[in-house]
Amino acid sequence: MNANGPASVTFTIAGGLVIEDLRIEDELFAAVRSLCFEAVEVLATPGTSYTYRYLRSAAHLTLEASRDGTLLSITGDEIDSITLSRPELLVALYACGLRYIGMLEAGRADGQPVSAELSQLRPYLQRARAALTAPDPVCGARPVGQLPDRS
């Protein structure tokens, strides 16, 4: 369990995300959309859970926010379970999604942006950001602190 300090989330061009030492190897676009944006939107509310179903296999993993909103546990097939600080992990997931969008905006090798993927991700990005900046319905506080910008 690592519930202290900032969480680390990166994406790999080969496909998938790395959360701390946990490797989620799957189709990158789907992993970013689901884990960096959809899951963040859901998990911004304490006591909720989100199940991610891999595209490349029948495996799945579940992210579960504690009722008090301090911790987030990740369990699933073929992984070691981990528990991290919920606010830190939500910001790290969101920031990873922003980095992926930045890569898409930078374009392919020919310099053209990957606009189909960008247009599909933008609504997920907007909903995740809204969830992270809205007051918590239970305690009234925001679920996380400062969010990174896309700049």
C-alpha cells in the first residue's frame, strides 16, 4: 500500500498505462479514455467504484474510492492490488490524460494532429475536469486540489 505522496501515472506508446508499479497493458486510446477521464469522473465522488474491462483480453480491474474519500484501491485480474491516495491518484490520472491529448495535438510524424481521437476524447476530458472541480455533494469540498493545465 502506498497511500502517501504523489501518485505516478504514465502512458506507454506500446499500449497502456503504468500506475506506480502497476502495468495496465491494453489499447492506449481506450485505457486513457476510460482510466484517465471516465474513471476520474466517477471516482471524484467518495464511495464509488469503476470497473475497467480490457480490450485485449477478458481481464478487468476495479478502482474503488473509500467512503471518506481519502484512498483509492485498485484490484483485478492478473495484478497485485494497490491502494493510493485518492486525490493524488485522480490528479495523476487526469494529468496523464492531458499529456496523451498533448501528444495527439502535436501530431503524427507528418505533423498533422490526430483529430478523430482528439474529438472523441474532448467530451470525456470536459466531464472529468467538471467532476474534479465541483464541490463534493457530501462535504462540500472539492475532491482534489489544483489541477494541471493543458499548456
